[in-house]
Amino acid sequence: MLALSQQLEACGFRIERNRLSIETRACLFNSFNFDFRRLTRFCKGGSARMVHRVDGPVDVYRGDSRGVDREICEINHEIADATIFQSQYSLEAHQKLGLEFRDPVVVHNAVDPTVFFPGKPAPPRRSRKIRLISSSWSDNPNKGASVYKWLEENLDWDHYEYTFVGRSPVQFDSIRLHHPVASHQLASLLREHDIFITASVHDPCSNALIEALACGLPAIYACSGGHPELVGNGGYGFDHREQIPDLLFHLADNLEKVRTAINVPSLEQVTIAYLQAMGISDAG
């Protein structure tokens, strides 16, 4: 969202944050992370197009049944004119729960291209170990820490080295644990590695995965949530952790070929899609 705001401002749009004025043409509000009563007061009698950005389903991701997704849907029906889902998975998962949203479209997230971009080609892989990396800002068990721990216990460390960046609920011995870092530092770390591994489940549109792909890293990913549609031909998916060692071996042998198949949406493309959902064609 920060990158989107910066891109819109670069295109000549004026961004109002946490307020609406009589000049507001469209209001983009995110999930349920806002003061609903205040937003409702703002939008009453106004002409701004109200666009709701939704991810989740939240209850599925959290593994509970507090009814957050139904509350989000009720907010959507009360004030939204249109809805942006961050993945096709997210849209269809809500539909399976019987939750329909106003005028939905799917727009994947994008990264800031001045921060997350591919690095120089790596040296031939036979001259060194394959460098693996995973990242997560959250220590939620759904982020896959137990799988990374299993990999630590089962990978051949004569052929691999592995870095985990972020927060983990488990301790590692052979995997190098790096504390959470800012985006520029994370991007530099990603570019120092060869393959990104994500074992998170029910993730609608993983920013960690998109950041790695944008840095030119093919991915080994859990076939869950929005991962398959984000990666496309830029990596290999697994259903069971025991598949990962073979997938790593195969990907290491086809690293350059798979790297060229990575295709992430540009920030410009995503910005245009958001503007279309907001009913805006120019900055006038």
C-alpha cells in the first residue's frame, strides 16, 4: 500500500490519508483495519467511490471461528461500491464460505521496484553450495516454521546453506537466523541467495513470496493459498514436506531456466488496475 501510494503521487494524484474531503474521488479502505464508524460518517452523503481491499479469509488463516470474515463482508455490503481481492484464491475461498462481495476484481500485490529487483547472475552452482532463504515477519505457526525445522534436520548440508530472515517460533541450529530487517536490507539479502522457500499455508497473497520473486529467486512453495498463482512457472510446489529435497535438487539443475520464467506484476500495472477499480482514468 505504501508503494501504491507513492506511485499514485508520482502520477500526479493527491493522496488523503484517514480522511475524506468534498474533492475525494475515491476512497480505498483495507480489510477491517480502520475505524468503521468514522469512515461511515465520512462517506455519508459524499460522492467518492468506496473501494474495499480484502485478503484472507482471516478465520481460515488464523484457524479460528471468530466470524471476522463475515464482519468484513457486512462492512463491504454497507459502504463499498467495489472490492479488490489480492488473489483468485482469496476470492474463491470467500465464495466457498458463502460470502459475496460488491463488484469484486482480483489484483495481486506488487513491490517497490527501486527496492526489490533482480541481482547480478550468480556464479556457476557447481563452484559453491546452493543458497536457500525464507522470510517471515510473523511467528504464526501457519508461516511454516515446523517445515523449515524439518528441512534443517533432513537436508544435505554439504550441498546447501540456508538463511531465515524474520521471526520464528522455533530455534535453528544449521539454518542461519537473521533478525527482521527493513525492506532495503531484506532485498539485499534475497539477492545474495538462489532459491526462496515458503511453507506458509492459507496465505492469500504473500508479500514475502512476491518480494523474493521480484529479486529473481525461483521458489519452492507450499501448494496452499495464493502461492501457485503468484509463482506460476517460476518455481515448484509441494503438498508434503518430504517432497522438498527432490524439488530442490531438480530446481538447482534448472535454476536459470526457471528464473527466466518468473513473472510478477509491475507496480505500474497494479496501479492501473487499482485506478480502474476506483473508476479513475486520470489525475485531473
